[in-house]
Amino acid sequence: MIADLSQSDLEALGARVRADYDAFRARGLKLDMTRGKPAPEQLDLAEGMLALPGNRDHLTEANEDARNYGGVQGLAEVRAMFAPTLGVAPAQVIVGDNASLAMMHDAIVWALLKGVPGSAKPWSKEGEIAFLCPVPGYDRHFAICEEYGIRMIPVPMTGDGPDMAKVEELVRDPAVKGMWCVPKYSNPSAESYSDETVRRLASMKTAAPDFRLFWDNAYVLHHLTDDRREILNVVEACAEAGNPDRPFVFASTSKMTLAGAGLAFFASSEANVKWWIARASKRTIGPDKLNQLRHVRFLKDEAGLIAHMDKHRALLAPKFEAVTKALSDRLANQGAARWIKPAGGYFVSVDVTEGAASRVVQLAKEAGLLLTAAGATWPYGKDPNDSNLRLAPSYPSLKDVKAASEGIAICIQLAAIESEQA
Ligand code: PLP
């Protein structure tokens, strides 16, 4: 442990690590570990989609012309294909265009302007409202809240999902209308919610009768190991607990097929789906059904989808392995950082010693290595402990991920030594 070293041992280690850092910087690399998006090779896996559905192939199973207007809910065959993944019946699925984030955004804007089933009035007429935000979390969720003046209340993650005692206490405030959840392979901590967490979220007593779980299952099929995590079905759990309208489930094929041209999904209770269609049909005459058809033709069925995800895993797992190996090789038993080996998702979350995260980012930058800004995983971009770092190894080549990870481990170790010396 760095903290237990004698003054002279600390100085000796500091000199060695500083030399490693200087050597790393002297390599003049240009590395970027900020981009949580698929690598070109992953997009290539779906290249075949670009030729689909192909000339004259535009009729749906119901014999509708996918080139034309209409079909706000999405094609029946697409809803049937993704319904098991979403944990609902096909009738409870909406297929959107390419971004689930856009659907989350619309859900919040519609809730603000119109309210949701069970609302006494639109959320914007309620005075200040608040959302619970498990931390570390996804910056774009927080950005939506910030954009619309929704107060964000951080709740710590525990390894099994959010701290439920805190959540249960906070939802006693009627101003708390919602909560962001990335229940499987969370962004960025990679943890998955335990059954008990899901049950408690489903059954907890909320003061707001129209409280919603924004259940962003972005990484539902994004396994990195043979341990294919399954989490409890939140729609069923909420229905069983007498709160059928509580969950708004979101997912997308952004990191299954094409990040910029996938399909997004909303799944929920019958009442919520009806509410969604009523709003969505004012916004559009219908989604891009050719893209929906393209997905069905390419993936074929649920088994095809899962087989496709295995190909992603083969490309991604070595990159994650490279990150955690580099961290372990240099930082095991140093007390300088804590991380978990992700079993899925797109990120490695590292907690460094308090107050050191921005220093790590700065050291990395000076050595040609771009890291996500410290604080990005917290509401308002402010991590009160300045300790969380989000690493995104999917996009760079494996060679670059290896080099970057070694560099990151050096920067973390150096920052820890510096804070000990301060
Ligand atoms: N939700 C989470 C948790 C994410 O990490 C991301 C992308 O990184 C998204 C949503 C974006 O999804 P989409 O491409 O469907 O908008």
C-alpha cells in the first residue's frame, strides 16, 4: 500500500514511477479512451445490412408497404423479435428510430408538458421536481435533467445497484418523480442490479403517485463473458407489486447493429404504451419502417440477434481484458484505485484516491492520452470526491487500448504518490 510506505520508500517509488511516466510521454502517442462507441470492426459486422431489404423487398408480414407512412408503434415482426429481450408482450413494445436517448428525452418532455398516466397535472406545473441519479452514472441522462431544470439527487451504487435504503427514503418526497436506472452492466460501473434491488424498486412506496423508473437497459445483451447476466423482469415485478405503470423500459440496437442507424425501443404497461402512442402520433406519421425491415431481414430472429452479439463480444472482450490486466499489473494492492472486471457493457469504472481523478486526467493529457473529464459521471459534472474515472476501451484498436491502459495505470499510480507526498 502506497499509504503505508516509509518516506524514503515513497520517494524511491515516486522516482521510478515518474521515470515510467516520462518514458510513456516520450513515446509521443495519441490515444483516446473517451469514446463509448463501437469500433469500425464492430460496425463491419452489420455491413450486410446496408444492402437490405433490397430491391422490391418492402412488404411487411402484414402485407403493408414499409416505404409508406404509418405504423407509429413499429412493425409487428420487429416487436415480436425484441419483446423477449425487453421482457414484455409484443403489444407492449414501441419501436422508435435510431436513438433510445431521443425516446428518453421525449418521455421527459411529454411528462413535463402533459403528465403521465396517474399524474394529477403535468410535471412542469408541480413546482420543482427531482430525479434520483445513481452515481457514477451516464452523463447524457444527467444532461437531459439539467436541460429541463430537473433537480438531480445522487444515490451511490453499491455493487448490487443503487443504495436502496437511501432510495426508499428519498422517494418519500413527492417532488421526486423519477429515477435513472441502467440495470444491467451499468454505465459506467458495469454492475447489475440484484433481484432484491429490482423488487424493492418495484414495490417501494413513492409519495409521487406518478413516479417513473427510467429503466435504460442499454446493455441488455452486451455480455463480455459466459456469465450472461439476467436481471429480474422489472415490468413483471412492478405489476406484481401493484405498480404496473412504474417502469419505462428503454433499449436500442445502437451497439448491436449500427450506432447511428439502429432501432430504439420503449416497453411498458398497456396504459403507458397507449400514452406513448397518443403523444408520438402527434410528433410523426410513422418511423423508418425500412430500417425495421432491414433489421428483421438481417438478424432474422432472437437467436440471430444473440449470435450477432457473440461476434461483438469476441472483438470487445480482449480490449476489456487488456484494461483490467494493465490496472492489475501495476496497481494491485497499492491502495491507489478500485475497479471491477466488467462482465458486460461498454466501460471500466475506476475509483482512484479521493481528490486524484482530475490530476490523473491532466497527467494523461500531458502524455498524449485523452480521458473522459473527471466528474463526467456525476450530475452537473461534479464528483464531490474527485475520484471516479470512466474508461471506454471499445473504439481504439487493441494495440492502442493496451498502450493507453498501461499509461492510465502509470498516471493513477503517480497521482496517488503525489497526493501522499503533498
Ligand atoms: N443509454 C446508455 C446507458 C448509454 O451508455 C448509451 C450510449 O452510450 C445510450 C443510452 C445511448 O443509446 P442510443 O444510441 O440508443 O441513443
